[in-house]
Amino acid sequence: MSIFNIRKKLGPDAIRESLDNLPSGICFFDSNGFLKLCNRTMHKLSFELSGHDVQYLKEFEEVLKSPGNKCTRPMNGKYYFMADGTVWMFARKRILGAGYQRYTEYIASDVSELYARMDELGNNNKKLLEMASEIKKMSANVLTIAREEETLSMKMRVHDEMGRSLIAARRLLSQGVLLEKDNPVIESWKSTIELLKRGNDEPEKKDMLDELREACKGMLNIRLKGTLPEKEEAAYLIVVATRECVTNAMRYANATELFLEVTQNEGKAIAKITNNGTPPRGWIVEGGGLSSLRRKIERAGGLMEIRSLPTFELTVILPCDEWRLMT
Amino acid sequence: MTKVLIVEDQKMARDNMVGYVEASENYTLAGTLKNAGSAEVFCASHPVDLILMDVCTEYDESGLEAAAVIKKRYPSIKIIIVTSMVECSFLDRAREASADSFWYKETETEELLNVMDRTMAGERVYPERTPEVKLGLTTSYHLTGTELLVLRTLMESGNYQEAADKIGCTERNIRFHLNNILDKTGYRNRFELCMAVSQKKLIIVDPDRELSE
């Protein structure tokens, strides 16, 4: 087809018709702001936004800024929610026409499907975050569950072992076999009974501080003034701080006594730790142990302070209520 | 006589190991602890030749971290890491901590004494691999090291971008590996996968731990 024929066939009506058939809305305003060309879709949209025919650029832009009752534009965002349930976006462009005439082009795109998908994606992401949080919680419980499963497995093994020993002993006795001291059946019974007996003989439950005291028994004595807080996390961290000080006091200060003073005041526990060893010669630089301790304390919302001179003192302040000391 | 310290917070498991030590002619019990963090202090105050160190002790204190510190300060003390968990990183982490040997509790108990004897004789006794764990249509043996690392990081981070930042790759890489794992296991999505991995203790999330490849 020649260009002459194409030009003949593509007249103004053809252009108008093709514009009107576009799913998007399109309109053009000249340099004076007058509406020059508007397709059917844009005409319908602008009527819905304003309630009347829009002929001027300024009016059109005012309407886009503050659409009428038939449209909502949440938080002055880029999406326009029409009464028929569709969602639209508007884009402006400055163009240069024939003869260097300047025009303002507006294109309206139907983003209903895209918006619905984004909304769905947003909801899915929210669900994913909730599920991720559940997995984290579950992972935190896995260790507890694993320990309990281990104990259960041990008990089942002991139970099975006793059962096997009983059956074996009964069979041997029914055959008239004398069970000697070093008979494997007797040995098995003995070890199982020892295990059960040990379980019953366990002395009164030791807490972590007691265990620490026993661990350094003979080398260093821990003297406690006050009581550990009831809040488990705070009590645990105070003992961890004490343990770190015990290690350092034995290694660097040749201390034989460590003093732990705990006071509680206004929802916080304050622990001061000193020792009777050689004072530090200079400022203490926090190594791996003290840095790790500081991280634990700060993560729990507490504060840690080290005094090097004239004598070493570690102070730890921990919240015992729900609020935290650090922001 | 070899002096043995047992670090184990589960009473029955602890009593069982105590039983084997006390029944043996070669070993004597130096002490027992529930908390791995106190082990270093114990070694500073008491003669210890061998430690049976649980991985996860009271207050979630890590036996692996304690082992690393003790091996640095007291290299002559032998340490056998003991665990019932099949967490895939424990073997490597035990090696990194310079633990002398590693023992899975679920194996026959007589083997513990054999492992102790061999360790004291200077041998490093490690299982070849972590026990195989069934994961959907496949097993843990069919996941690559990178896939396990990606899975662990996703479980610790909760989202793709954070996981990518932690590992030092792109979000696209993370999704690529995750899709491969989902194809292998047959799980429908990452959450089914993570739930299964958690329940089987193949990966135990420890958000405090620094990642290593």
C-alpha cells in the first residue's frame, strides 16, 4: 500500500475511532490549556472525577488533585478508585507537536488487576511475616522439645533394658542356671538399678550460682550480699557476669575471694562485683569475655560499667520489670 | 586414672554417663555441671583430663563455645562433644572448636567408653557425617552445603533480602537455591520446608551465632 493511500485511509475519523477504542484514557491540552483531543475513556473518567465536562488543563489538574464524590484517592496517592470498582493511574507528559506546538498529554491507565495483585501480595507478605515469626518461636522451642525427647528416649531405653534383663533372668532361672556375679544379665540389672538409684539420690536442686561456687571451690570463694532477683533473666545475667569476673580474678588478680553485692531498687537489680586480688595496673580493655557479657546485658535492656582503678569493680544494672533501661 | 568432667543438663543422660565412668577402671569422676559456661572455671580449679561436653546445656549455653575456650586455655584437656541432635552444623563447629572427638548419644552406649579410650589414646574420633534425616521426598544428604546455609539463613532472618545480605549474595540467589530445595523435597513452600527442618532438628536456629560458610 503506498503512503498516499495510507494517508487517504488514515483520516481524522480513523484516528478518532482508534483513540476511542483504546482501553486507556488519553487527552491533549494545547499550550493555552484548552482541551484539543480526548478519547471516550478519558472523557468518561474526567466526568466521573469532576461531575461535568472538563475543557481546561488547569481544571483537569484541580480535579485530579481533589476528585469528586464518585472517586476516592486514599492519602492523595497515585491510585484513583472509581465507583465501578476500577482503579486508575494518571500520567502527564509534555510533548511537541507539528510546527513545534507544545501540548500536555494525559494518559489514564486501568491498573485494577495490578492493584488487586499488589493488595494480594501485601496480604501474603503479611501472612509470610507472621509465619516467619511462628517459625522463629518454634525454633526457640525446638531445644526445649529436643531435651524432653532425649529424656524420654533415655527412659524408654532404661525401660527396655530392664524388660530384657527380666526376661533373660527368668529364662536362665527356669533352666536352672545359677546367675553368677559377673553374669552379663546381673551386670545389666546392676547398671540399670544404679542409674535409677542415682536419680533418686540426687541432692537438692542446685541453682546456677551454687554450681559456679562448686566449680571454683578450693580456688576462690564467692561471697554474696543480698539476693538474686526473682526475674530469671536478670538473675541469670548476674551469675554470668559473676562467672566472667571469677575467671578473670583467678587468672589475672590471683584473687581468693569474690564479692557479689546485689541490691534491688525501683524495678531494677544492681550487682557490684569486686575481688580481693591484685588491682589492675591500668585501664582494662574489654576482651572477648567482657565484650560478650556486655552484649548480653545490653540486649536484655541493661547497663554494664567497668571501673579499673584504683580497684576493679564491675557494675551491672538490669531491669526486673517489663520496661528496659536502654532505648 | 583419667579424671572426667561431665557437662550435661539432662539428669538422666548425665546419670547414665556418670554410671559408665564410675563402672570403668580407667576413669574417675572429677565432677558434673549442668551449664557449659562454668566448665572453664571448673578446669581452672580442679584437675580434669577429659570432658564429656553436651552441645546445648542449661540456659541454652553452648558446649561448643565452651569447648573452644577450654581448648585454647587448657589444650591438654581432651573434649568429647556429645549430642542427640542431628543439627547439620554441629560436626563442623566441633572441629572448629578443636574438640577432640564427637559422639551421638543415640548410638549404643558401649561405644562411649570406646570413644573415650580412643580419644585418650590420642585419636580424633568423629562420625563421617551427621545422621541422615528424611526431608519430604529426599534426605539431608542430598542437600548441598550451600543449600543448607541458605536454608539456615532464611530461618534465622525470616525474609529473602535479609538472608541475602547476611550471606553476601543477591535475593535472586536465595530464591534460586530455595526453589532447588523445594524441588528436591517436594514441600509446597518455604514454610512447610522450614517447619519440617525445625521439627526434625536438622537446623536449630541460633540468632546469636555468627554465620560461616
